[in-house]
Amino acid sequence: MAKRSTPITETQSSRRVKYGLNVLVAVLAAIAIVVLINWIGYRYLRSGSTRWDFTSTRQYSLSPLTAKVLERTKGEVKLVTLMDAGEETFEDTRRARDLVDEYDRASESVTAIHINPAIETGKLDEFRRSIHDRFADELAQLSIGIEDVRLEIEKAIKQIDEVHLETLAKILVHPDLKPNRDTLLLRDLDRFLKSTRKSLEDELRNAEHYDDTPLPRYGATLIALLTQLDRLDRQIYPALIKNVITPLKESPTLSDNVKNEVLLLGDVMAKPQTERLELVKRLKKVNAVPAYEQIVTQLALPNPVVIMAEKQVVVLPIHELFRKPVNTPADAADAGIQNKHFLGEERITAILARMTYKELAHPPMVVFCRVGTGLATKPSRDYTQLIERMQN
């Protein structure tokens, strides 16, 4: 009688189930491990509390000195990079942005902000307006002064049109005027007055939209307008009286009727413009805002890093974050290769230290030097490097 094959079939089925369960457990374990790793990465690595730097130069680590400075930093500090990362400066701008991010991770008081001026124009304008707002009270007086000077220049142009040029036009068609040297002087005067009027008008046009940008150049605009106005009363009119009006008054060939008209024109030019002179005198005493003007100038440089504390703003152009090494005899063979030293942390920490240690009479100097093999009895490398860094 033949044996049944059921036990064998059941054994094969149980094996399939066992293998399937093993695969399922392995898959679930793998999924659990992946989820756990992602959770750990999000919970710890993303926040910046745990990071590893395996580079030989500790490129992605901040120094203990920087950590101490950050511990003393009170209030909010913003580190803003304005970098477009072009091909020629890609490596430099990348290192600068990475360093700023390290400060952000190292301290809750520091916030890193990255703006690409080439494509994020809205964010760039918003940032510039925030700079302007810091100096709004100090700049208000300059803005008022600019408007006062513009109004006074408009009055001067009107005077040239309605008094000088109209009077001169009547003189040039006077029946007693003969075509001689006197006529040439009068025509030269006419051309010069028209040229002066155009210069004043051009300066007004240049200043018309000075405040259309988020960071207007108040100081430069006011100085340009004042220069034109002051030049009118102190140089142009006195020169015209001396070189044109006086010779015409003394000309033997000019009729008395024409001389009377010329004298009237000269009297108007010579008449002191009291209000105008007082305005120029007063506005020359208006204090500029050098801190604002310096920031505006530095922000025009390519790829700066801006350090913004509660009451201070410092701009670091990217070229100040790097330094070319000075060749030593040991480096003579590699004289043709000039690798820049990255001084970003040194520069930024120095500025933060000056902002933080306000109670000190003299702000600290921060210099980072690489530890080498220099001997105290024979200064080389370490000490040479220290002296060089302190000098620069």
C-alpha cells in the first residue's frame, strides 16, 4: 500500500511561510533602521548640535576663541552674504557662505541670511531698506537740506531767465549798440549765462531721482547741489562783473543809454543774495552721516558679508576674507603657486569681539595663527607668521 505525501507537502509549505516571514522581518527591520537614521539626522544633525569635521585643516569647525566670543554675544546678530557665486569666485563665495552657516549653527544669537543679488532683487532691496532705516533719523536733516537747495537753485534759474537773459536780450537789440568789441563781449556774456543756466538745470535733473534707490547718496547729492549754488555767487557772478561788466562800463565806444542798461544788469549780479548765502552757510554745517556713506560705498563692492548687530553694521568685502601667503625659502619651489589663506573666521570673530567687549577702552585684536614647529630660541614659522598677521 503506497504512503501518503501529505507530510512532505506540509513541510515545504511551512518552509515557504518561514522564508516569507524572514524576508518580511528583514524588510521591516531595514525600514525601521532607515526611519531611525532619518529621525536622528533630522533631530540632531539638522539643528547643527552634532557635526563632524574630518578635514585636516578643520575647515568646517569654529575655534574655541570664536565659541567664547559667541557665548558673550548678546542680542540678535545677522550675518548676511550678498553673493552671486559666479564661476570665477565660486569657491571663494562657497567658503564664505559655509563659514557664515557655521556661526549660525554655533549660536542661537546668530542668524545667517544668504541673498543672491543677481536674482533675488526683492530681498536685496528689502535688505538695503533695513540698512537705511537704521539711519533714518540722522538722514532726515540731509533730506530736508537737499530739498531746500533744490528750491534755491530753481529760483536762481528763474532769475537768470527773467532778469539776466531778458535784460541782455534788450541790450543786444538796442539801436545805439554798434557792432564792435562791445557787442562781442555782450554776446560772450549771453553764451556764458546760458551755459551757467544749463549747468544748474543738469544738476537739478541729476538730483531729481536721488532717492529712488533704497540707499540714496544723501551726502554726495547735497554737496553737488551746494557746490553749484555757491559757485554761482562766489565765482561766476564776480568773474562776469570783472571781465565783462566793468570793461563795458569803461568802454569809450558804448553809448550812455546802453551803459545804463549794462550797469543795471551788473547791479543785479552784484547784489548780495542774502537768503541764498545764508542757506549755503547753514547747510555746509549740516553733519553728514559717514557711517552710512561708508556702508553704501562698501555694499557696492562685489560679494560682501554684512555683520548686523543691534547698533552696528560692518561690511566685509570678500577680498578681505582672503590673503595671499608670503613666500618663504621653504616655499621657493612652489613660488608660482599662490594659494590664498582663508581668514573669514578671524575677520568675523574680530568684529563680533569688538561689538561684544564694549566695556574695554581698546577693542581686542583677534589673530589666528597656525601651530607649527617654530622654536622660542629661533623665531620662525609660528612667530614670523604671528608678526606678519599682526602687521596686516
